[in-house]
Amino acid sequence: MKRQIIIIRIILIILLIITFFYIFNFSSQDSEKSGNLSRTITVSVTKNIKKIQELDYNKKNDVLNTIEKVIRKLAHFSEYTFLGILLMSLMSTYNLKQRNKFVLSIGIGFLYACSDEFHQLFVPGRTAKFTDVLIDTSGVIVGSVIIFLVISIIKKTIEKKKKLVVDN
């Protein structure tokens, strides 16, 4: 059993490193490259929405800019939700109080979000925003809660099966 936990930890640490690299890579894109990616996704998402496509150029551009901002924030949130899932999964392999698992997962996620925003200060055309740190940290919290709920459900299922075996 101990060997299985070590293997799980190693896999989770590797996935965390890949995720940190992935986030760092996106943050390293200059504003033009990052903006082009966001605009491409926005255009793709909205291309079949007739009401948007029928707008005059200026109104359509305003709508696309608004949607693009939402997509960018959702990207932040999603990346960090995945990070929260990995962090809480790793913390759950340790014999810690549940509260400490949450605090460590959220703390590490928050610190990485801060370092990510700081890193963007050095990327041409990019800025650091505390609101992005809050969005990122919210993603970590959601990811951590998801794992907490999944583990709770698994534990309850195992307890029910054990009780059924004992009762029979």
C-alpha cells in the first residue's frame, strides 16, 4: 500500500510540474500572441451565433471584446481549477487534517498565482492584476472542493460496502 501511495505522489508531482510549466508558458506569451489566441477562440465560439454575426462592425467588435474578456478569465479559472484538483489530490495522499490539506492546496495555488502575475510584469504588453490572482485562487478552491467531495463519496461508498459485508 505504501508503495502505491508513493507512485501516486510521483505521478501527481509530475502532473503538477507539467501544469506549472503549461501556465508559465501561457503567461510568457506577449500581449499580441496572447490576444490573437483569445480572439481566435472568441471568433470560433461566436461564429454560429446569428445575433452577433448580424451586428454592424463596431457593435460586433464591442461584443467580441466583452466575450474575449470573459473567455480569458474562464481560461485563468479553468487552469487553476485543474491545479487545485492536482494539489488537493496530492495533499490527500498525506495523513493531515482536512483543514490543513485545504490550507496547503489553496496556499500553494495562491502563491503560484501571485508569482504568475509577477512574471507577467516582465512580458511585453502584459500586466499583473490582483483580480486575476483572485480568479486563479477561486479556481484552486473549486478544484480542491471537487477532490474533497470525490474522496468523501468514495469513503462513504467503501464504508457502506464494508457494512454490507459485516451485516451479511
